[in-house]
Amino acid sequence: MGQSLQIVSFDTIVQGNAFTSDDIYGKAAIKNNSATAKVVKVKRHYDASNPLIDSNAICWGFCFETTVDISPMGISIAPGSTNSIDFSGHVYPDKDGIARAGQIMYTFFVDENPQDSVSILITFEVSPTFSIAKYQNLNRTLSIYPNPGKNWVELSMEINANESAIISFADITGRIVKSTVLQSGESLHRLNISDLKAGIYLYTVSINHAVVATRRLVVKK
């Protein structure tokens, strides 16, 4: 049990669609209860033989390769402060339509004293029938190509003439780093992403101020 660190909140169960979800992730908020700043790192523990969670990644300020078990960098948390934006644990399902479940433990520890730690356990699940109601208000498909992208990508999605649409790109901390208005009456949209740094982003399409889809984009330079 951590002497300095406390888990304020975290996602206990994260769910996705076994056919369409290519990235499901959980978040957590970590508090420093001590009187001094602490540099905190995170470590994952998981069963690599589980076909759902065998491809997963830690994001702690930055997102790391799927081979990384311990975040190479630490993040300083001020005394009495809570960090609720820098952590996310990602699982990349196979999208084979098979219902699966798996658990990953994440341990947050003080870099100078790894025994000063606290852990959470997140359950990841995918189901062929899982859906989110707010994503059901449009009977149309969405895709971005190429993915990974470099300087330009093309979004394939029909936007009706009477609709107002926007696509937003958020880094792994949830911070929106770019937004672009989509042309009404078009189904193919060429997007300039040359200003995005290499990394993993979540892009969200909103139509008439309602979120209709969120997907993952990898940017390589």
C-alpha cells in the first residue's frame, strides 16, 4: 500500500465492440498525499498469453511502445496534487468478433522508492453486441487512410449538406491539439496533419455538436 500515493479514481471495466474497436482504454487519477513533490512512474502486469490484452500499451505523459512494461520517464506530482490526465492504459483488440476479457494491473510508484506504490486492476472486455447509444444516430461509415499517417490523411465519411461537422484530434492526455471543419455535402475529406507530432491520437467527429465517432490515428514522421 502506498505511503505517498493514492488512487483517487480509475476505470474498473472498459468495454468495446469485438468487431470494430481497435483501441479501448482506461484512465486513472493519482494523488500525492505527501508534503513533497514525488516523481512517479507506472508499471504494467498482464498475461501475455491472453488474446485480448496481448497487445497493449502504457501512456504516462507519452505513449510508449507495446513492448514497454515500465514507463521510461517519471512525472512529478506536487504535494497534495492529483494527476488525472497523464495516465491511460490501452488495449488493441484483434477485431475478430470474438467476445473476450482480460485484466491488467498498473502499479504507480515513486521513482526514488519503488516500494512506495499503489496499484489498480482494470478489466478489459469486448463483445460482438457492444454498442454506445450516442454513436447510433448516424447510419454511415467512417475511416481514415492511411493509418498510420504522415502529412496528409483522407477521412471517408458522408456529411450531408445541412450538417455542421468538425473533426478534433486529441493527444493521449485528452488535450485537443487540432480541429478542422469538415465540408458539408462531401464524403471524402483531405486533412493536413503535418503539424501533428509523431504519436497516437484520438480523433473525434462531431456533427451538429453531437459526437458520432471516436477512433485512433497513429502519426509517424
